[in-house]
Amino acid sequence: MNELMDLLRGVLAAPFDLLDIPVRAWITDIVNWIVSMFRGFFRAYISPPVRSVMETIQWALSSIPPTVFLLAVFLVAWRSASWKVGLFSVIALALIGFMGVWDQMILTLSLITTAVIFSIIIGLPLGILSSRSDLFYTIIRPILDIMQTTPPFVYLVPAVMLFGIGNVPGLIATIIFGMPPVIRLTNLAIRQVQPDLVEAAVAFGSTRREILTKVQFPLAMPTIMAGVNQTIMLSLSMVVIAAIIGAGGLGLEVYAGLERLNIGQAFVGGIGIVLLAMVLDRITQGLGQKGPGAKEKRSK
Amino acid sequence: MRMLRFEVSFFNGAANDQGGPALIRAEAVTKIFGPNPHSVLPLLEQGQSKDDIQRETSHIIGVCNASFSLEPGEIFVIMGLSGSGKSTLIRCVNRLFEPTSGKIFLNDPDHGEQEITALDQEALRKVRKYQMSMVFQHFALFPHRTVLSNVVYGLEIQGKHKAEREEEGHRVLKMVGLDSWANTYPSELSGGMQQRVGLARGLATQAKVLLMDEPFSALDPLIKVNMQQELVKIQDELARTILFITHDLDEAMRIGNHIAIMEAGEIVQIGTPEEILVNPRTEYVANFVEHADPTGVITAKTIALPLRDKYFDKTHERNGIQYLHRKGGERSIEYGIDDQGKLENVRWDDRNVTVQSLEDAYKAMAEESERRDDTLVTCRGTCVLRDVLRCRSYTSLPIIVTDDSGRVVGLIDEPELITAILEKRGIESGSNESVTTEREAHVAHGND
């Protein structure tokens, strides 16, 4: 009887001594296993396309003279949003240039563009699939939660182990971190399309593909663009963190500045990122509002 | 007294409705909503009440055992209150909802007879593309497409070339009077205009069958009447076959060739507007039609006092012409009827009375407002009560009703008009004892 009481007292005092879940060891084992099994595969088949897309974009962007680049940004912002946004974008980017981090900005922009392209290429089909299959969405939802809520530092480690250091592992981490909004909002946007419009499309004999391309997708566009906008913002924040594993650009300015306690350098990088973020945000928001589905005034 | 020989022709004239094979035929269509609809079917077949089944099995019976058929070129109206299953039923016809049991046939001469309920998805899509189109209650226009682009949606799905479908789109838009709005967006149009676009979209595919799910219910009353007239006009031109859903009896009466009345998922009566008005089969239908306006629905042949010896005395016969006098009639008017059954002349106190056709009477009415007491008007049996009343304001004498070949069918005087307006029936037709109360019956006969 007394022994039992002692045991109970011991359990109450220190309940967690009862069981030890060696997650640390498991994860280490799992990651080691994945790395040993797939490192070759990842480096051979995933790195090259990501790298080549990124390098092509970087080459293209950096070969444009800054003045032409500014003019182009103004035109894009003007067409997609307004001349005010155009003017703001030019001033913001010019400031970045005057602070002496133009080349870093171009590299960051290439990284983000690449990450967003891959996020859309992978995320859009997954989003469409989620909107059509409740089962698929139930499965993919916790994965999206994990992708979004895991602190970004955590998956830098496996990224390095699989891809080494440099821009590519940074990009991979960025894509994983930035993709969920595209999937979520594509799913949401398609599900939110008025059921009577889909019914009308069905009543006229549309196939599923026609319903998607002629009705659901155009109407979902503003919401999907909001997802893309979020993805851009998330990617931007991730690109800074990715500097830790060797990604270049404005993030590297911040990281290097912090390491050397060079407050000035870190702030220049930080201001550059903020300005770039604002420019990208305004332009993509404008795109969402002027897109083909923006005529969504209900016909009732 | 010898029976008059004319009455036979009157009764033959009444039964000329059924012609040609049905374009759409629904046989015992049942639609049950719930997790396992087929498990509920046997209960329904065993005759359990719908309420019991709904309470015990948590299934909802949307449509129960509905059968009907549409003749080519008609407007067939399904009428019922909200929740009566009418929208469910129309969606079973093009299988937006899968019927739980029952069969639906489409007999389009260009495509042969098809059992809609047995088609695979591919064939069903073809039917929806080419043979049936639909107009929706809340228009369901695509907000991201222009008016023209909405109208040609069906043609786009059919795979027609851009130039061809836009030409067709403009043609249909002209028909509904919206061609100048072709390049605007639906949100810029008023409700009535939006539904014209919806109608144009439905017409553009050239489908023989047009399903219209409460198309005018969301519109203002004035615009609604406008749209109804327009629909009838377009229908006269195009002769599509229309299945039309409404909860508005007046609308049903105004546009329907046949009306099916639904109550709690079941069709309780199918008939022409007049049949339903004059002869409601159940209490429910009777309540429904009680406040309907009969003047545009009830026809002269229904309310006319038939030429039978029950109602008329033969006063004399001269030159093969029989002279008849209404039993109990106050005025000594005699109707001379020849051996063909046609009206030869009318005498009142040995004077001849002028006999005019309805058309002539209308012309005279346009010129003078004085009411006549020396003219008698004849009209066709298919004239509606409204026309007859208008004649009565023109002359104080009775109106003679003839069939299409000019033979006299009967006569309409004050008592017949009062019965028609108050009770929506003729002296002999529609005397549904269970529905007509004693008091009303008393009024009807006390007037003579």
C-alpha cells in the first residue's frame, strides 16, 4: 500500500519521467535517412531546374539597364494599378539604387520571382484539386499547417543537408514556406464561386474543364491573386532568413550587417526589403483588382 | 319534348386537346434527398406517408411520383408554393438533380427518342448542349462576361466559331431588345434586362426545349407582366417547347397551355388553365384558384347556357327554322336556328334584332359609347370571359356563342356571367359538389 502511495507521489511530482518520447532522435534518424537516400536525387533532379530558372531570371533582370528597368516598372505598375503606384514604385526602387544596393535588390527580386513561379506552378493545381475533393483537402490541410507554422529556421537545416549551401537551398525553403497561401486561397476561391453560376454552366452542357476555365477560374482570380500576393510577401520574409544558408541579395546585407554589428549595413538591407515589398504588394494587389474576375458585382 | 340535335357538336368540340406525340414525357419521377435515398423508396412504395418517412429516416422527399408530358410547341407550367418540389422537378428533367427513380423521355424528331434518365454523362452533356437549355430564377449570368458573351455561352460550348456565334448572339439580343447593350456587363443592367439576357442565352442554342425555373419571380410586378407578354410573343415566333416553373397562379394562367399543380412533392392536377379554374380537383387546388382572375381564362363555350330543351322552349317552327325561347326569360326574345344549327335570325316581340359578329361589335364600340338594346352579338366559343363582358357593355341583349363552323353552342346572359365571375364555372360545367358550398350553389341558381 505504501509503495503504491510512493509511486503515485512520484508520478504526481514528476509526471514526465514516466515516458520519454525520443522525437529528437527520430527526426535525426529520419532526416539522416532521407538525406542518405535522396541527396543524390534531389541534387540531380530538383536543384538544376530551380537553379536554371533563377539564374535565367537573374541574368535577364541584371542585364536591363537600371533606367530602362525603372521605366518598365512604371509602365507595369501603371497598367496594373494606377499611375500613382507607378510613380511610387519608381521612387522606391530609385531609393534602393541610391543606397547602393541595386544589384542585391535585383538578386532578391530574382529569388522571389523564382520562388513565386514555382509556388504557383505547384500550388495552383493542388489548390484546384483541393477545391474538387474534400478528401484531398482534408489530407493536405495539416501539411499546409505544418509548412506555414514551422519556424522557418527549422527547415533550413534539412535544406542544407539535401542541397548544400547557396541560393538553391534558400529558394527551396522559400518555396515551401511561401506556397501554402496559393493552395489555400485557390481552393477557397473556387469553392466560393456562386453555385448557381456553376449550375448554369452545367445546364448548358459544359465539361468540368470548361466550367473551370470559363467560369470558376476567372471568377476566382481576384482571390487567387490575393494568395499570390501573400506568397510574395512570405517569400520576401523568407529570403532574408535564407541568407543564413548562403542565399544572396538584400537578406545577405541584413545578415552580414548583424554578424558584424554593422547597424548601417543591416538597415540599408532592411529598408531595401521594405521598399521592394511595398512595390511588389501594390502592383500585385492592383493586378487582383483589375483582373478578369474583378467584375464580380452580383447580378441580383 | 324531342332533344335538340345541336348539343352533340358542343360536347365533341371540347375534347380536341391531345395531338401528336409528347416531346418530353416524365414517368413516375421521384427524387429523395438524404444519405441513402434508395433505401427509402420501398417505404414510399408501401404507401407510408411522406411525413412519417421524413421524420423516421431523415430523408426529404423532394418529388414524389410525378408524371407529365409536354406537347411540342406548348408552354407547360408547373405551379406550386415554395417547397412543393417544383424546382427539384425541373432539375430532374435535365438531370441537374439525379432522379431517385422514374423515367424521363425526350422525343426530339431530329434526334429520335432518348431516355434522359438512362444517358451516360457524355450523352447527357450533348442533350444539354443542343436540345435543352435553361433560364434561372436569379438569372445566373456570368458577371465576368459581357452581355453578348453571356448570350453566346451555349454556342461557345457547342464549339461554334466566334464570328458565327456572335452573329447569332446579336440576332437573339435583337429579339429581346437588348442589342445595343451587347458590350456592357450584366451588373450594369436592371433586373428585367438581366433576365432578358438570361432568356436570350437560353434561346441562342436553338434547343427545342427551354426549361425556365421561376424566371420572372425576382422581377417587379410591372416588368413581370411585360416579360410574360414578351415570352408569349417570342414563343409565337419560335415555337419552342417550354417547361415553366412559377408560384404565381396568374402568371401560370396567362402563359400556360397546360398547368400542373404541385403540392408537397406531388402533382395534384394537370389541365388547361380553364379546366383547373373551372374544375379544381382537390380542396388545395380550389383554394389556390379561388382568387384567380377568371376573365382572361374562362371561355365563352364553358359558361354558355347550352341549347337544350332543359333550358329552352321551342315556340314555333317556320320554313325549317326553329324558334327557341329561354325558359323563364323575362324578355320574349326568340332565336331562329336553321337545320344546320346556325343562327338564322333573332326576333324580339316580332321585331327583327340586328345580329353582329364580335369583330363588328368592337369596331362599333370604338366609335360610340351608347349602350344598345337592339343589337345582339355572336362570338366564338374560344373567346374569353373578358371579351364577353366587353360585349355586354355594348349591348343589353344576350350574347350568342357559336363553334368554329358557326353553329350555335349556347347563350350568355346575366345569370351565366354572374356564375362565371363569382364561381368560375358554367351552369353545367364544373359543378364539383364537394368544393362548391351550398350557399354559393344557392346564389348561382337563384339568379335565373
